[in-house]
Amino acid sequence: MDWQRARSDEKKHERKEAICSAAMRLFKKRGYEKVTLNGIAAEAGFTKSNLYRYFSSREEIFLSIFSGLFSEWFALWSKRLKRFGENEPVANFAESWVRSFLAIPAFLDLTPVLFISLERNSSYEQLVAFKRHSKSLLYPLSLEISRIYPELSNEQAFQCLSLSFAATSNYWAGARQNDALEKVYAQEEFAPLRPSFESDLRSAVEITVHGLRSIAKQNN
């Protein structure tokens, strides 16, 4: 009986993974807003009614995918932060932030969706569960940032994370250009306006850390 239950749980996990993989392929190909539950079900080889046995909405599927990628990113960047000593050069901190996102492209692709669309359409219960998960990951990171830059309070370190995430979302969305924008930026007069994700984000994180440290020192 226990074996049957374990096997059933394993099969359920496999099917949820298949649904999430199908959804991720469609999100990347079509964009989040153009993907439907019917489309995800068809891509995964399910009927829509069968899909409802595992997920209640497109938003729940997205949050399941995003939460897993969030945990993966957390493990990666947390490990890198622990290598930094007190008062680590801010340039190193910013570079580590940028590289941690580039190491997990799927997480980077989905981050703008979280801020632009998902949080407007998810249910209260879905958002509460996701926010709790996010808090459990971000709080330890804020403690690490406070260790590296002791003048920052935990609240300021958390603010550093929030602002850096917002910048990441904004710059990545801007860097994903359609054919028309590519043609515009190919013209010499518009070339200086072409966004550069890595350098723009690196600068934004550096400015954020320097600014918060300056404010903290003034208050102290």
C-alpha cells in the first residue's frame, strides 16, 4: 500500500513537471500573455480537464516554475555572497549579481513577467504562498548583505534586493528587442540609445549599494 502511494506521488510529480516544462516552452516562444491553459495542456499532451487535476490556473503554473527557479538562483547567489568579505568592493558585488542571473536564463526570462503581469492576475492565496516563499529566500540574503556592508540595516539590505530586482526586470525587458527596434538601433543616430543589459544593470546595482551605504552613514 505504501509502495502504491509512493508510486502515485512520483507519477503525480512527473506529470506536474511535464506540465511546467510545456508551459515554459510556450512562455519562451509566445510570451506569457499569449499562453493559455488549453495551449499548455495540448503542449504537454493533456486534456484541459486532466490539467486541472494538477494546477488550477496559468498563474499557478507560472508560480510553480518561478519558485523553483527562484530557489535555484538563491542557492547560487547565496554561495557566491558567502565568499565575500566585509566591505567587499561594490563592483564585485554588482558583477556577482549580474552573473548569477545570466547563469539561469529561464529565471531571467520570467522575472519581468512577475512584475508586469502575474501579480495583477494571481489570487490572494497564490500571492500569499509565493510571498512567503520569496521572504524565506530574501531574508537570508539580506543578512548576508548586512554582513558584507555592516552600515546597512537589515531593512536597507532588503531594500537593496528589491531595487536590484526591479532594475533587473526593467533592463532585461528593455534588452529583448523586436525586429523593428533592432533596425532602429542599427542606425548610427540611434546606436547610443541601444540598451546593454549587463553594463546597465551593473551600474544600477552599484549606484543602489553606494546610495544606501551613503544614506546609512549619514544617519549614523
